[in-house]
Amino acid sequence: MSKILNKKDINKAAFRYMFMACNIFNYENQQGPAVVYGLEKSLRKIYPKDEDYKASLNNHFKYFNTTTWMANLLLGASLAMEEKDGVKSLDTVQNFKTGMMGPLAGIGDTLIWVLYPTIMGSISAYMGLQGNPTGAIIWLCLNIFFLFFRFKLFSIGYNSGLKLVTALGDKLSVFTEAASIMGLTVVGALIPSVVKMKVGLVFQTGKVKLPIQKEILDQIMPALLPALLTFIVYRLIASKKLSVIKIIFLIIILALVLSYFGILTV
């Protein structure tokens, strides 16, 4: 079968989707309008007949929501299926998107929304706090690299069709769990460097002075208080009783009050 779409069409579809993926997000069909905006030019080439074109657009207007990076794989594969089988593939395309957007969202959310910004963002931010501009340069270069990588994901989805995504199906949960463990390990290692919390109190009896932080807490475990604070914050977030904004303001107020009375120090 001769190809209808060329590389320019594929890259254009990827760019249009990425540009609108979050800009026209809604609570009815979520990313559905962005999918239609992204694919409409390519679909017009695939379907010269107006009725077939409208049927395909209406099919893509249905509910769709997954990590935008992973959506590139799905949408590229969807274009390949419609290019091959036309309107006969519409049900298959919709079932494919519905069945795979959940598992791929697990991968995307873990790697892209949690692991990547947590690890690289924390490292870059910490370098910036130390007055080293290399952190900002690394962060900028990584984002430029991953922008081009997203175009590549769309092409991989288009060229591989169903084969790539379905082949990964049984391994997605294992990969997600491994990535989560790696992310938690890195976050734990960053706590002593990023979270600063020291007790300024000194126990004194007669001429004997005993700094609480240095002689007691640090002897039990270095960075004990930062670890406890991080654990408490994570528990509060997991409980969903307080929003993240409220937790941030609560920490700021607590830090100001305890510092004012000399309980905490820098």
C-alpha cells in the first residue's frame, strides 16, 4: 500500500497536538479537542470524502486522556491504522486508544511528571541555590532535547503501529514499579541537601552546655528532622485533607514562629 502521509505531515500533527494538548483541556472529553486539532490536517489527506473525514473527526472527539508524551505514541499509531484501513479502522482506533491510554499514563506520569522533574529539577535547582548557573543550563538543554524526543515518539508510534505498544503491554506495570522505586530512592537521598531544619536550643545545667542538635539529634541520625518533616508532608499530601498550597503556608508559618522563639535556627 502506498503511503498517503509523509514525514512533514507526521511532524506537523505531533506539533499541533503538543501545542494544544493542555490549552484546550476540558472536563467533558478532556484531550479530545486537542487530538482533533492535532490530527485534522493529516486526516483530511487520508479522507478526501467529507463524510469519511467527519466520521473520523467525531471519533477522535471522544474522551481521551493520558500523559501527553505517551499520547504521541498512541496518536501516531492511530494515524497509521487509519491510513491503512480508512473508516473501517475507526472502532479499532477508538478501542486501541481507550485500552492503552491508562497503562501508558502510568508510565508517563511516573517517568515524566514525577521522576524527571523530581530528579533533574532538584539537582538543577540545588546547583542554582549554590550560585552555579550550570543547573539552569542543564535544565534548559534537557527540555530542548526532550522536545525533539517527543516528535520522535510520534514517528515511532506511526512507523510501528500497534506492534510497539501492544508488545510493551505485559511489561508496563513492572517498568512503572521499578521507576517509582528509583524515584523514591533519589528523593530520599536529596532530603539532607535540600531540606534544612536545625534545632537551636541548648540544654544547660550549671557550666555544662549540651546543644540539642549537635549532641543529641545528630548522634541519633544526621538529618533526622528533615527526614521527619518530609515524611509528615508526604502523609499530609496522601491524606488529601490539606491542599499543597495550605501545607506550604503551614510550613512557612511554623518556621517563622519557631525561628522567632529560637527553637529553630539556620
